[in-house]
Amino acid sequence: MAVAPILSEVTMGDVVPWALECRNPVQHEDHNGVSTAAFILFGVTPADAGTYSARPSLSLHPSQGVSLGDTVTLRCHLPRLAAWVWLYQEEGWSYNKGKEKERDAAEFFFVSTKREHAGRYRCQYRVSESAEVSVKSDPVELVLTDLRYPPSRISLHPEQHVGTGTNVTISCWNKDYGAAFLLHKDGSSDPLQRQDSSGGGTATFTLFGVTPADSGTYRCSYRPWRYAYISSPLGDSVMLEVTPTPAPPGVAGSSRGNLVVAVVGGCTAALVFILVLIIFFLLSAHRRRTQRDESPGAPPKKPEAMEFQVPSSDSEGLTYLELQAVTPSTQPPSPPAAPQPSVIYTEVAVRGRH
């Protein structure tokens, strides 16, 4: 891993990927199972000058359920190969450990834990090529169970089987040790809730609006006054079963009725829309056909009159008529207009024989 640059090697605005080494960290980022994390200092200024180093992390093995007299290991995970590692107990002793070979982790053991070993711990390291030390890790708590304390009692209200949305109350009590009570759920590594005793050695926890995810086994423990990291054993358990609340029959029937109405309404609207489209297309087609049938130019031409004559030698005794000749049309007949009397021009001459 590269050594962090010092201020003389960067310019304004450069990115510096470390946490500043001081009593309070500049930034914090959870690693989420990844061994690396990036920190960005935006727009560095001379005030950001200093030595930067990566933060170690501390873990506890086993992480819970450690009783007085058990063996426990505190492991300091190092982001850089280090020659010296320190383990600090808050308001207590410090332990240091030199390593002949540089490694990425250091372990501290308590072979037989005692009351004075309980507390909060942090670790810190120094690399061999530098006199500077890193910032301290985030703390971990070593809580030791003292089996000499009697376990607490527990009760549940209103009952073991409840429906979704019910408020459930869990009460814990013991002899009045002036204790802080903790509520535990089987399968969860950390306590769900913590509450100081309300007097008389009792505490009440409320689970609001429970769901099936709240089903499980619950227990209580307590920590006696003046011993923040000494715990009683887990006490008796209660079982909580949360079942989904079925909808009332009327609500289900109403929902089905609303669904039927919605489906019928949608189908009716679709049919009306289709009918409107059909009528629109029929009217459009009729209009186009009518426009093709009518001449786009002047009004229809008046039929010409035609005369029929016969030679004069044969004209005796004949009647002469003047008729209108109409040219046949291939177009379909238009609707008849108002009836009008037909006009026929005739010239009738009767000649006697000579």
C-alpha cells in the first residue's frame, strides 16, 4: 500500500485517500465486508497539512456469550504491515505487542477473563519505517456474564398469539439491583432494546404494530448498577407468534364487486369507442364517394335539340315534331327532383292532296 502524500507533493484540489491522524477522525466509512475504503478531501488547503494513516479495526472472538473465566481473543486488523500494535481499554490498562515479522493482524488473549477485563477496547498501530502512529480503531465491548446473578423473569401481554398491527408489551423483573435491562431475541446478535429499571427491579418494553417478522423467542438480561459491562445470564423466554389479520368478509366482497364494476365499465367504454370509429369511417367513405360522383367543374351541359326532317316529296300527311335528345349517362340516377310538366314543342301541319 502506498504511503500517503504530504502537502508539498499535492496541489489545491487534489484527492487524499486517508483519515487524518488526530484525536478525532476526519471521516469514517464502514467497510461492508471489503478490506479497503476510500476517503476524499475536497479542495485541500494548507490547513489539511499533516500525516495521514488508515484506521485499524478490532473484533472480538467469541463475539457474545462470554462468561467470567472464559478465554477471549481480541484481534486487531491492520490495513498496513505494522511492527507495533497497542490495545487500549477505556478507563483502564493498555497492552502493547511488538511483532518480529510484519503482519496484517495482531491478537491479544485473555486466557481466564476476570471482572477487570470487561469494558470497551480500541487498537492502534505503528509501521516500522515511521515514528507516527495510526488513529485508534472503533471500540468494541467485552461484556462478561456473571453466573452468580439470578436470571430475570419475563412476561408478555396481551397473549402469545396476536394479529398483525397489535401492540405487544414485554415486562422483565428481578431483585432490585438498580439495573439496566436489555431485551434479546433469539437469532439476533445485539440486544433489541435497552431500558433502565423503573424502580423495584422492573422494566417494560413495547413492540408497536407487530408484524410476522416480529415472531420469535424473547428473553431479558440485566446489568447491575456500577458494572456496565457485567451481565446476568439470559432469563426465561416467551414466545410471540404474529399471524396476518384476515380481511373482513364484507371488505373482500366489496373488493370483488368493485372489480366486476370496473371490468364491465371498461368493456362498455371500449365498445362505444369502437362503434364511434365505425360510424366515422362509414361517413368518411360515403362523403368521398359522393364527391367522385359529382363533376368538379361547371354545371351539367344542357342537352341539345335535334331536328328530324324528311324529304318534301314524302312530307304530305306527316306531322313534324321537335324533340330533345338526351345522351345516356353511365352514372347512377340521382334522386328525382320536384316533378315538372314535360315540355314538347310540336308543329303540326295538315295538307290536303292536290
